[in-house]
Amino acid sequence: MRKIHETIIEKLLLFSAVVAVLVVALITYFIFADGFPVMQKYGIAHFITGSDWHPLDKQFGLLPMIAGSFLVTLGALIIGVPLSVGCAIFLAEIAPKQVTRIIRPAIELLAGIPSVVYGFYGLVILVPLIRELFGGRGFSILGGSVVLAIMILPTVVNISEDAIRAVPKEYKEGSLALGATHWQTIKKVIVPSARSGILTAIVLGMGRAIGETMAVIMVVGNVATLPESILDPIRTLTGNIAIEMGYAAGEHAQALFATGIVLFVIIMILNFMVTLVPKRIGE
């Protein structure tokens, strides 16, 4: 009877894996089947390097959206990664258990807040604040970066904390036995040993940020032009699809699917980067 149960469980797991692969394959086929023909017609270089997005005039340059996506993601990483890794180190190595029991659920709660709530917070609080402090419209790369930095906190903090806690205790004990202080041990032993997990957390945070749509739409201004400063409005790849898909038709709709292809490739590259990160602690 036990072998029968194990066989059934194995078949269910196999079925789940096959379904997952089929779903990914169908999504990939759907995106490429609708988007690749228009890329072939106008040329891939036209989409990747073109700086003008005027679908009615058959101009489908995605460079402003690509630049906008990378710039707002880079800003989110610059703001969010130091905070996230610092918080992970604090929770894993410094904070008392009573404090950890309060802070960790609060951070995990951030992952459950709908993205539209983050966007509404940015629209009501951040945009007016940026407008008052720095001038301009307030809808900018800076506003989007701050919102995304908050949104990637749970991902980077949780994975980084797990990586730090996975470092063998012998490493820490040996460092302290040799006369190193706690801070020296954290800096020279624990963090370097956990770097593979921390790098994985950062890459996954990049994927989370570059794929965000609703919160970004509400704070970046959605202007399809190349920005000149962090206070300029931008439009992201995901925002471009969400804003225009409702009324697009013909080659315009196909161009939006082509936008999805570009975004799909970027996400696949990020996922591939995760697999390149060494898995063994301290490798």
C-alpha cells in the first residue's frame, strides 16, 4: 500500500511538472506568434534602437521604454539593496529574538500588499514631495525607484537572511576564536560566505522590479521619451503594454506583443543569471 501511495505521488508530481512546462511553452508561443511577425516586417533593430514610439505612424521604437525600465530598476536596486542586505544582516546576526519576531512578519507583510496600494502611496505622498523638493512634475524615475525599492525589500531581505543563517556556525566561531570582533566577523567571514545567496536575492529583486506594472504606471509619468535626469518622466515596457493594449489593433497590437517579447527575453536573461550564481555557500 505504501508503494502504491508513493507511486501515485510521483505521478502527480510528474504531471504538475509537465503542466508547468506546457504552460510556459504555450505562453512563449502565444507571445512570439503574435509579436515576431511585426518585428520581422520592420526589423528587430527598428524596435530595439528606435527612439520614436508613434504607432499610428508605424514607428515602434522601444528604446525609451527599455531605457526607462532599466533606469527605474537600477534606481530601485541602488536604494533597496543596501537597505535589504543591511536588514538581513541585522535580523540574522544582531537583533534579539524578540525584535526579530516583530520585524520579520512586518517585512513579509510588505509582500502581501497589492501593487496598486504602493502606486497610490507614491501618487499621493512621493510625487508631491518630489515636486516640492526638486521641482518639475514629480512623476519621475526617482519616484518609481523609491516605490520599487520598497516592493523588492521582502524578496531581497528574506533570501539574504536565509543565506546568512545558512553559513556554518564553525566559520563564525573560528573567526571569533582568532580574536576578530563581531563586526569584523560579519564583514570578513559571514557576508562573503553568503554572497551567492545574496547575489541570487538581488537578481530576483531585479526581476521583481523590472516586471512591475501598476505601481510604476502611477508614479513615473508614462512619457515615451528618453530621460535626461532622474527627475524626468519615463515609460516602462510593462507600462507601455498595460496602457495601450486596451485600444490597440492591427500592427499596433502586434507591436505591443513585440514589447512583450523584449521583456520576456530580459526576464529569461535574469533567470539565467540566477543559475550562474554558485549555489554552494562560500564557493
